[in-house]
Amino acid sequence: HYNLVFLHARRKTFPAFSDIAAVLPEVWPWGEMAEVAEVASRLSHQFPVDLVEAAIWKVVADAAAQGHLLLDLEQYTLSRTLPLALLPPDAPVLVPSPLPDTLLPESETTRVTAIERQPSTLIPGPTFDASTLPEPQRAQFHRNLRAVEQVLAGATQSSVAEKEGIPRSTLSRLVSRTRKRGQIACVPHGSYQRASQLHPAFADCIRRLFGLPTRLTMTAIREHTEMQQVAARLSKETGTPVKLPSYKQVRTAVQHLKMDPDLMAMREGAKSVARPRESAESFVLSIPAPALLTQVDEHTMDLYVVTPDGTTVASRVHAAVLICVKTAAILGAVLALGPLKEEDYMRLIKVSMERKDHLVGITGCEHCWPCFGKPAIIFHDRGKIFTSERARQVLVDRLGIITEQAPPYAPSAKGTVETLFRWMTERFEKRLPNSSYGVHDAETAAQAGGMTLEELERCFYQAIVDDYQRDFDTTRQQRRYILWEQAVAASGVPQYLGSPDDLKLLLMKAQNRKTPHHGYRVQNSNRLSFQGRWYVCPGLLSRLRGREFDLYYDRRDVGVLYIFVEGEYVGEAYCPGLMGGRVSEWEARAMRKHNEEQARIAREQGLPARARIQDEARAARRRRSTEIRASEQARQWDRQRGDIHPALVSERLASVEAEITQVVTLADPVPDAEPDRPIRILPVRTMREEERS
């Protein structure tokens, strides 16, 4: 009976059954003994497993109904592991055994007497003699026991916990344990204090870094180089990898240190740090490998940048470079027409980690730029530049790059890369046509020699590759590109081996203006609106309709948007209006402002014409109204006269009326004489009768 009910319940059809049933005979031939689970595994690569099993059971149920199931349903119970075999459709039908003619008498069942439970006490189990406990523990035991008895008697845990002064979670655990173990569960065993999981070596390092006069922040302490060194030393001593403390552990340790008045007085009282005075040459030689220690340097140039049509975009250009302190080689460089933001620094790191063959090709450099790799430590001498949570997740957690603030009085921040500023000021900026150095009317001269951002980038990258990298470094006593090649040949440079699409996470993330904490959605069919322009991506945006996604874009080229769904790169969207060239965010903003200004000027110039057209239309309408009123008044005067027509017209009308003859009336219709085909005469109603009806 169970097998019949089981098979009958699985004979319902579903949409994918026909497709699966068509493929099923290929993997399960007629007459083959096989389990349902095994047959389902044969089709798991084509269809979902649950749909395949449902289709198999439906085929088995249909075969059983037709008598083609080779199985005795009275001896076996159907399951996924029971071997089954199906007969072909042309096989003889297997007739099941007939039903019995008589029913067997029911067996006499003995009634089981119900066991009445004795009413239990409030607290079951053994009791406990509280006289053996000390006085404080005895009072706490009686308090716990009294609270548990009140809860078991029917009182609410919230009221009892508030009355007895016990946390609600603790009271709940007391009640559950007392039900299992009895009164002994109410015996107090002292307060529980969780041991700190922070290693003493890390605690000492945090205390030492916290006491430095540089007043490092909690994040700077967590990402400090000494913490990395302590973790490496502990891993080497124990033979197992030791992880760095979490940000929460460091924050807790710093909060405990702030409660020490002596340490806080020493930290606040110190004005400078005692550092060993070492030369720049000795510091450079102490760095073991290239790209191990890198520094971000900035420079501002007073240069006018214009669009191809001559619209001024910016009068000041901000440049940022990432320099290897050991070799003074530039790993990456970016230009910005506005104040440098965190996204510009992350774009700089993206350029530093990528190969620059394509960049050298499009900028027309004569030499190659082999400097690329993943830096280990990045520090900045003007404060912390990576402050957001997104930067920490991408740089620290995903890429494993340490960011630091350069300490004062360090030769790494002053003596090793200062030549970059001198090179950019004396050998690059002064040679450009839009430079205002040494000119009486500097602003007019700079505006007259304005360059586009693309031209400026070409000159900037050519100057780095063909001039700066080939120049002789007096501190390191060698050309910079040779220093890089020798250092790479000696120790190598770590490379980023992940997906190139993950580096797009270093670009600027677009923020939704209306809902900042939500992603973007597809608008207007297959188009996406961003910064006042439409972006399209045939075949992708239509599939993302109704879903939220994140947009990343390069401030240097806003014609392309990179679409990420749940942290995974899925595709790109393009702006048809910006295709054919690289348009930066600042140029696009200047073009939009220029277009708005031109539209405003056009509106102002067209205002008199529109006013004149409106005045002419209003005057024509008034003139037409006057003529209509005059003609209507003349018609009304004509209707009041007796002889409305002159004599000539009256005579003509009389002659026309005389010529009108009498209308000839038709004779009554006579029906045909054929009786076989009678004609039905339809009644003719007059106009007045139709209007009444």
C-alpha cells in the first residue's frame, strides 16, 4: 500500500519532464537494473538533480501503472538505493496479484494503562547543604536558589532577574542547569574572566609603539612594520604561522594603555624622538630589495590645461608618483586636475602593479619602463592618505600592502627622493609652453600656451621614462634604470598574480547621489545614467535589470564604467558621447559647464526673437478677433432689415422659384404574382417617427 501511494503521488507532471524523459532512455536502457540515485547522477551534468529524480520516479510510476515495472511491490519498499528495471513498451504486461476475497479479522489489541505521574517538586534532583559554604557564597547560593524557584513557580524571568539583580542570560542558564542537576547547579564558583588572547610579544610591541612621541594612531600601530617583524619572529620560533592581532584587539590594548597615567604623561610630554642620525646613502644601502619600501610624493605645477576646443579646465596640475626608495625608480605616476584624493593614490598603486608596455606605446616613449611590481610598504610624508574602510579592505586585506606615515627626521622621507622635486621644477615644468616662470604677465602667457590633458600626459610620461629614469643619481652613484635592473636581478620583485579585474577595485567607486548606501540600477530600458550622461552595454545591462551593482571608474577616463556585482567584475559600460578618446572627469565637467554656458547664452540671445514672435502672434490674434467681431456685427444689422436683398437679387430669386417644377410622385409598388417566392414588404417610416422612437 505504501509503494502504491508513493508512486501515485509522483505521477504529476512538470515543465521540464518532457526534456528529461527524452534523454532518460539513453542513460537507462530498457531492462537494466539500476538504482534511482545512480541514474540521477548520470544526468546531473545536464539537468538539476531534484528535477532528474522527480522525472525518474514519474517514469517508474507510469511503468508500474502499465505493468512494465520489474519489481514485486509486496516484497520490497521503494527507495533511492533499490535496484529497478523497466520493461520496453512492447513487452507483455505484468499482472499484479489479485486482492484477497475475505478480510482477516483484526487482532485484539491490549490497552496500555496510562501511567500517572506523581506531581514533582519545583526543583527535582538531589538537594545541597549550604552550611558548608562560606558566608558570601552561601548568600549568593540562596539568592540563586530563590530566583530559580520563583521562575519554576511561574514568574517571568525578566521580573525575577530585575528583582534579584541577576543578568537575564545568567538566570536562564541557572534554570536550565538546575532542572538537569538539581540544587547543586545554584552553587556559585566565582566570577569568570576570559584570558587575553593577545600574545605578550605583541602586547609589548603595542606598548612600545604607543609610547613613541610620534603619537601613532591605532590603525598605524596595527599596520606598523614592527608588528610584522614580531609576527615573523614568533612564526619562526614556533614553526607555525602566527597572525597579526586584529584591529579590535589592538584597539582594546590601546584603550587599556590610555588608562595608565604614567604612560600617558610620558607620551604627551615628549616633544621629539631621539633618532640615530644616519646619512641617506647608508639608509638606501640598508634596504635589502627593490619595492620593499616605497614612498608617495606629490608635486603641484602651475600649468593651464584646456579641452581640445580651448575651454579652460584647470590652472593647476597635481602630480603623484610612487618611488622605490632603494633605487629611486618611479613605479607609477598619475596626474590630477584637482586636489589629490584617496582614489588618485589607489589609481597610482594600480598603475604601479601593472605592466606599462601599453602606456609606453600610447605616449610615444623611446625607452621601455620595466618598473612594476607589488610594493610591500607604502609611506607618505604628509600624513595618512589611505583612511577609508574600502582602502583598508583592498590594500591591506586583499593585496597585503602595508601603509605607514613617514616619521619625521627620517632620511627616507627627506634625503632620498628630494631630487624628484628639483627635476620636476627645473627640468620638466619650465620647459613646457604653458609655464608661467619668469614671465611678467604670467596668467596671460599661461592661458595662451594651454595644453590638453592628453598632451600633458604624453610629455609627463616621456619625461619620466626618457629623462628621469635615464638620469644619473648622485646619492646612489648610478643611473636609476640600471639600479632597478641590478636590484631586480639580485633579489627580484613580488608580482601580483591575481586576476587583473581585481585591480579595478582600486579605482574610484561611484556613490549614488540619491541613495548613498545603495548600488546603482539600470534605468530607461538598457541604459545607465551616470554624471549626466547615458552609458550602454548591449547584452549586459538588460540582464542586470532589477539588481543592484557597484560602479568603479577611472578619473582619467570616464568614458568607461566597470560594473561589479557582489564584489565580482562582470563587464563594462560605455558612453557613446565620449567614445573615440580618453576624457577625464575634470574635462567632462568643464565640457558640461561649457555646454551649459553656451546654452544659457543661446537662450539669452534668442529671448528677443521669442518675445517678438509672441508679440506678433498676439497682435495677429487681436486683429483677427477684431475682424470677426466686425463681420458678426454687420451680419446682425443685416438680419434686422426688411429688404435684405437689392431689387436685382430679388428678381433673380423669383425667377428661380418659378422654374422649380412639381415633384413627380412614384406609383405604389405592385407585388409579383409568384406565390412560391413571396416578397416581404418592409414598412417605410418617416423621419419624425424615427426621431420619436
